[in-house]
Amino acid sequence: MANVPEDLHYSKDHEWVRVEGDQAVIGITDYAQNSLGDVVYVELPKSGEEFATNESFGSVESVKAVSEVFTPVSGAVVTINDSLADEPEKVNSDPYGEGWMIRVRMANPGEVDSLLTAAEYEDFTKAETE
Amino acid sequence: MVDFGGWDMPVQYPAGTIEEHLRTRTHSGLFDVSHMGEIEVRGSDAILFVNRITSNDVTKLVDGQAQYSALTTPFGTVIDDLLVYRFSSHHLLLVVNAGTTEKDWDWINSHRANETVDLTNVSSDYCQLALQGPEALGILQKLTDLPLAEMKYYHFSPGTVDGVASIVSRTGYTGEDGFEVYAPAARAEQLWNQILDAGNAGSNTGVLPCGLAARNTLRLEAGLALYGHEIDETTTLLEANLGWICKLDKGDFVGRQQLVQQKEEGVRSKLVGFEVTERGIARDGQDVVINDRKAGRVTSGSPAPYLKKNIGFAYVPAEFASAGQEIKIDVRGRLVSAQVVKTPFYKRHR
């Protein structure tokens, strides 16, 4: 079973959000990395770039396919995880830790409330695999 | 699982594409390729007939030998690529791609003239397992009395594998030494499990079951064309660098005239291999840009797990097809530098 930490918020596009004050750390879920397979390339935006909700902020590539990643919340990028350039496999090995992708300053922190809880996301992925 | 020409096929097994790919290069990998189509040609004109509809020279085959060839259109383009197996002068077996089996079957039947041949689509009778890699021979030898070390590349022999009447062929689609085993479909599971057992599956150096994704990256590194990508009904064999299977002097065959003419005039568009020289992965269907103009398209693009490079095939104008030529690939709006290189990208040590 895919790991779904309790303290995070989730999108239906399989991103997770960790709220830290007015900032949000974003990555892809264990379920997502597992469906993608070996991640070999991660393309991220530059610091300062602004994104609306559910806008594509980059892409994750496995051997077989390219998947876009979307911002579950709107805001401006504060930092990105540069280490993924050389070690994209961190997205597979530690999707909620060292495999994080971007940190944004949220334009509207209330948006987090419309995301899925851990329990809701778990039900959502179960429905998707059935 | 994905739908592949009507077959439910695993893209990858739990080990993942990269591990499957590397294990095949260093030890061995097992592929279920039962989806491939098989068409039997029997009769006194079997060779005459197949020689007339395919580009390679069937008359060069001896009993127990196979050849890579193509079913060609009158334009010299490709209906399908295939293997032609010669059992005897009256009996050939054509092994074709899954997605094109029905099309091939109709094509072959519609091109019958006065030849005395019986055609049978035996695709659903056979399973096909491909055991590939440097350790393939040792593993398969545990299950058969056939002297595998004596079998030459692109030769085959009927025999038993784990007691199952099979055809064992020293062929493959990975760039490694290896074998393809054709057996009754009902025995597929038995053979699959027995080969995994014989290959010590589950250990770090044992045989690994491999899915479609690894099959694709292995063939790409080995510089082998995939139907629907490098070759199709819009590309001629000469454009696809498959001149070596066009035996223009063998006598008439479908498309010969066009191929002779194209050979004299020279091809305008040519298939090349390329390596991406900066960060980025080229993918199928992306544009090739040369001198700021769209000049071609990527037919296959992927990371190459063994070479640890990002590689691909593309069609480019012939004047830009020499090794060393700098090109750009339009990777979702970003122009990424690449260089034309010689293929195969990977060649095994013999």
C-alpha cells in the first residue's frame, strides 16, 4: 500500500502539500511515484515564478513517460529542490522528504482547505485503481 | 497493464524498467512476447511466394535458418517488419508484429497470385518467450537437450523445452545473445515458471521478468527499428537505413522498382540516431530543428539505462544525416541540443 502521511494535504493530480506558515512545500505522492516508475528527470520552475492554482509548474519523467506536475495552491516559488537535477531518484525513494519539489509563498492560504485529507486521498487512489 | 494491440501487457514488473534493462545486459531477462503474430506458409511455392512479397532474399535461407525482412508496399514503404523462418523448402513461418497481424494477414492473402501455397494464421496457437542476455544460453540449456552453443545466430531448431515441443531460435530484440522459444500457447505458464526457476529468479543476479518498457529501451540502445515508429507505410526501407534487407538483385518483389529508383536518386530523408548533449529527454513525435527550422521528427526518444544517456531516432533531411551533425529537439517548447551519432548506440562484447 502506498504511504499517505496524515499531516499533508493532497490533490487529485497526486501532489501533496505541507503547510509551513504562509508557505507550502509541494511534491508528488508515493502512489504517484510508484505508478510512474523510476524517475529519471525532473524539470522545475525558477524561484520567483508565480503560478495559479492547478497550473503546470514542471514535469517528472520516467523511462517511459512524461507527467506534468501541478500547483495545488497558487503562489510564488520561494525555492526549488535543486538536488533533483542530479538525483531525480529521490522522488522514488523519499517522495515526502528529500524528493520534495518546490516551496511556494501561498497567495491564498485558504485554498488548502479545498484539498483532500489523507483519508480522502486514500479513498480516491483506491477508486482509481479499481 | 496496458492494452497493446489488443493484448494486456505489463509495462514493467516490480523491479522496474531500469533494473530489468540492466539485468538483461549483465545477466538475463525473460520477456513474454506471445502477442507476436505467426503466419504459416506451406506448399511447393512457399519460397517463391514469400520472396515476391518481402524485401530480403528468401532463397538464401537454409532449413533451420531465419532472416529479418519486411513486407513492402509498391512504394517501397513498409507494411510490417518480420522474421522469415525456413523449416523446409515447402514450409516457412512468418513472425510479425502483434498490432499488424490482421493487416499483414489480409495483405499477404491479397497478394497471392498463381502460387501453390497454403496460408494459415497460427498466431493464437503459439506462445513466445524471449530469454535474452549473456546468461540466457546457460539457463535455457538446463531445460533442453538441444545443443544450444552450437546453434548459430539467426538459426533455430525444433526440440523440447522442459518436455514441451517447441521451436528454439537464437534471435532477439535486445542487442544481446539470447533465444526465443515458440511453444503451444497452453504451455506458456509452465515454460515461463520453469525458465524463471532455472534462471534463479529472485536472486540479485538471477533472471528478471521484463515488461514492454524495457523491451523498448533495450531495442533502442541496440539500434533496432520498431514498427509504427521508425518504419511504417510512409517511410521506405532505404530511408530507414534498412538497405541491408533490400535485395534489389534477387528478382522482382513488391516495391522493388521504387526502391531501385530511390537508390539511384538518393533518399531525401534519412533515419539517424542521436544523443542529447544537454539536460533533457527527447520523446517520440517531437520536432527536430536545424538552422532554426523544423527539419524532421523524433521517431523514438528515451533515456538509455545502460549507456546512461538520452538517445533517440529521428528522420532528418539527408544532408544533415552525418555523424557529428548538431541538431535541436523541441522538447515541449524548449530547444535541446543533440548530435547525430552512429548506430547501434550499444554493441555487446563478443
